[in-house]
Amino acid sequence: MKKLALYTMIMITSLTFVPTQAFAKEKNPLAVSTNPNEVPAEVKVLLLRLDEIKAIDKSELNASDRKALRKEVRDIKSTLKSTGNGVYFSVGAIIIVILLLILLV
């Protein structure tokens, strides 16, 4: 009985992780951009602002201005991180899910 449960779990997990793009004949018609390497306009603006901040001579600024620039850079970087696309699964989360499946079966 344990072998049957093990083989069933292996079969289900192997069918779950089948890449769907391998079977796709055409691209998704609902996709926003036609070129996956295309950078959105708001991201370009943020990257340009980061380049401007890097070009500033910071030795002439006082402490409060430097602090404001650091805060702005942190805000821009956090915004850029949040604009990432996709869903990411950590290895630890996958291992925990597999362990829960084994323990519950």
C-alpha cells in the first residue's frame, strides 16, 4: 500500500511540473508587450533618475541632501524590485509542500 501511495505521488508531481510553453504553438495573445526584452517607460524613467543621482558630485552636498538622495535611491530600488514579473517558488517552500504531502498521505 505504501508503494502505491509513493508511486501515485511521484506520478502526480511529475505531471504537475510539465512546462506549458513546450506545448504552446503560438504566443499568448493576451500578452502586454510583443517584445519580452522591452522595458516599460516608467522603469526607464526610474533608471534614468538613478543614473542622474550617480552622476551628481556628492562631495559638494550637505548631510541632509545626501540623506535625501540615499532615501530616494532606496525608494527607487524597492520600486524596481516590485515591478518584476513572474511567480517565484523557493526551494524551501517546495520541500515543505512535498513533506506535508508525504505526512498527510
